[in-house]
Amino acid sequence: MAEKAKKNNKNLIIGICAAVLVIGVVAVAIFFATRGGSATLNDAYFVSDDAKYVLTVDSDQTDSEEETLTPIKTHIVYNYSGDSITGMTTYMEFADTATAKSALEIYKNAEDQTGVKNISVNGKYVVVEMTEDQYAEMTASDVKQQIEFMEMLKNMNFNDVEDDSDNSVEIDETTEENEK
């Protein structure tokens, strides 16, 4: 009977150890899945929701020596809770990871790092986390209004705006003939 009790205790201990191990693996998986910097970024992330406002700006292609290091798009993500901004991160999207890493070196070596908490690379994105003083004065409602205004400007088709002023001078030929 004593052997049976020892065997049951041994099985119980093995079961408890297995359960603790499974819980540990699940906890580590959840930690890495929810960590902002390690998540794989894609277009679905850059959509405003109930925890963040996102402003996406397409980069103007300008002629420069470092044209390959010009981001394709820049996404500014404002995290918020209630009407308070809790974080501000800029994601500069490049063509590929190698280009993003090259751009990262330039940004890290820049002399003016004012307001920058951290600069890193996540896939094809250079991620710039801002210090709290860069967004402390902002409210979520102000950011939302600014983003809506920028989206309105972006969606406005300037070709549809017609210039009603006619700066040409018309000459009345009949009056000219009568003067002769």
C-alpha cells in the first residue's frame, strides 16, 4: 500500500510540473505576442482604433542624393486612453529591411536627437519612439481633429478647383475700327 501512495505522489508531482511548464510557455508566448516592438508590422496595424489614432503620410519623392533612403510612407501613431495621449511613435516605411537598416544608421548618427526616446528597426520600418514631452500637451480629441483635417486635405482633389478669375484682356474690334 505504501508503494501505491508513493506512485500516486510521483504522478501528482509530474502532473504539477507539466502544468507549471505549460503555463510558463503560454505566458512567454503571450508576452512576445503583445510586445509592441517585436510584433510584425503590416498595413492592418496602421489603422486608427479605440486605442490609437494613426496619420499616414505618403512621402513626396524629391530629387536628392539619398533618394533610396526616403521613406515610402510615414505613419505617426498616437496611443491614447480617454482623452490623454499616452505614446507617440513614428514608423518610417522603406522598400525593404536592408534600406531601413541603412536609414537607421543615419538617424542614429544625427546630431539632433531632441525628443527621441528610442530608434530601432522592425522589418522594413524605422521606428522612432518620442519622449513624453513631445506629446504631453496634446489631447486625443485634438489629435483626432488634426488627423481628420489632414485626411480631408489629402483626399481633396485640387484639380477640381477652378480659377474663376479671368486675367485676359479682351479687345473689342468694333470699337477699334470706329476710332480710325
